[in-house]
Amino acid sequence: MVIRPEDLTRIEPSRLSVTQTLGGAWADGFGPGISTISISGHTGWRGGLGADGAASFAKLRDIVFVEWHRLREQAKEVGQDPDVVKLIFSDALDNIVNVVAPGQMVLKRNRNRPLLMMYQIPLTVLADRLDDETRDAIGLGAGADDLGLDSLADSLARLEEYAASVRDFIDANLIGPVTEFMNLANTAIARAMDAISTSKGIISAQANQFIAFASDIAAVGRNAFNMYNAVVNMPDYLRFQVSRVSSAFSNVFCVFQNVFRRTRLYPDYSDVYGASNCSSTSGGSPLSPLRFGNTFDQITSDFSSPVSVSAEASADIIWLKKSDPVLFPSTVSDIGSRLRSIGSGVSFT
């Protein structure tokens, strides 16, 4: 913010249930409750060089309210978890860094301060840290990574068994594409598990790629088999077999989404700070070692994805990820066509 808030209030409640008796009172304590932050102030008259208070208020509203809702809705439309969108409140003065959600965006005008656009923003604290301190580098806590891998190994064993027996419960016209897709899915899951195991507690960029792709493929498998169950008329015992395949894919998807937390890695831009003409002569930063070349080529590592996906396969993955057997029913031929596209359009390096 160009101008610090005039008022800041952070409330940290306790979850207490107090019972009054004739002899006094006693309380059941259930730990800390949900904290809230409230800030209020104004964006100034001018707002800074080349700006004004009205433009600064509009920018603040866009960041805190409009974009938060828009990006979460955008994530849901493409089948992603909206919680990947995080609004971060950072106040170095009070040593506060929280992941928050905006409750309201209030504009206040007053005739005694006609040139100022005043705001009031209540925020709900979703997390006290950017990475919950109860989690380790890749899991929900000590040993959670091993439990996650054990769960994945169990699901993978079942999926490999189902892949070998698809002709027992799948329409003959779909045996080819379904077998090809399941073999691809099993390979993707196994590669992701290997990458996690060799990371030794630190998720690498390559492991991130495998986890993200295997998670997408698991979502595709879950939805595709649920959709097949919804559109094909078959005996209950065969429907049960198809449901077991969908359940195994669902477990893989949930484990990748909820157990293994990928830490974002950012390039080190500190060498850029000495790039200005006079910074080295005013007691500030030294001359930048990046001044003789393309800065971004030097500070951005060249990383190629270990998974290659064709444009057609990518489109079908996105479609099946967000498909719903009730809201978006399909046909057997369409399911087979999309699974065949995915199976033939993906390769690993």
C-alpha cells in the first residue's frame, strides 16, 4: 500500500464453551479459533507519483476483492482446486504474514474529507503461515509422506490388476483405448512415486511435473469410468467392477492433491539490484554481474518437462477432468475416442 492503514485490528479468539453452575463456572477449551484482521484507512489524495487516490483505491479493490474471486472461479472452471489462489496479508511492522480471505470491501466517503476515498476491509485468516508449520517439505507431517506413498502403492497395485483384466468388465469396442490409457496412468503414477521417493523430503521441479501430471491423469480416470458407468446398461456386478477402478483413481487423485505439498521455487533476483547507473557510486548496491547480457536468460534456469503432451491429448485431459457423469453425460464412443487420444498423445522422457 502507498499509505499504511490508519487502523489495524487482529483478533485471535479461543474456542471456549463456558458452563455456569451454582458453585462457579467451568470451561471446555477446544483450542484457538479463527483469527480475523480488519484494516481501514484511505488511499490518499494523489496516491503517489503519476497516480491519484481514486486510481489507488481501484487497484486495491482489484487485488483484494475482484481478482481473488475471479481467479478462484477461473480455477474451478478448469477443474482445479480454487485454494491454489491465495491472498496474502503481510505487515512487517507487526510481524504478520497470513493467508486470508476478504469478507468485504467497503468504500467510505465523508464530506469532511471530500478528496479521500476511505476503505474498510475485514479479512478472515485461513493460515498463519504461507506453508502450514505442521507440514514437512512434502507431507502433512512426520511420516505422512510414507503413508501417502503406501496409499499410492496400494492403489497402483489395484489399477495394474484392473488393467490386466479390463476385457472382463469393459465393452469390447473400448478394450484397446482403455487398456492403453490405464497403462499410461500406471506409468505416470509410478514415475511420480519414484520422483517423490528420490527427492528425500524436498520436492524437485521434475517431481512437481510428475505429480501434477499424474494427478490430472487420475482425475481423468475417475471421471471417465464414472461416466462409463452412467451411460452403459450392464449387470450390477460389472458396474461394481467399474466403480472399483474409479475409486482407485479417486484415491490417487486425493493423495496427490492433499498429501504432497509442492513448494514454489523462485529465482534469486538480488543481482539485478545493482544494475542502475549510479547505484554503485552512492554507497548502495555494487555493479550488477548481469549487466553484460540478457538478464533473464542468466537468472532463469532452462528446465524441460519430463512429460510431453500433444495439443489434442491436452484438450481431452482438460475436458475429462472437468466432466461430470450427471451434468455432462457422454457416449461410449466419445469416451473411447478421448482415452485413445490421451493414450497415444503422451510420452515420457
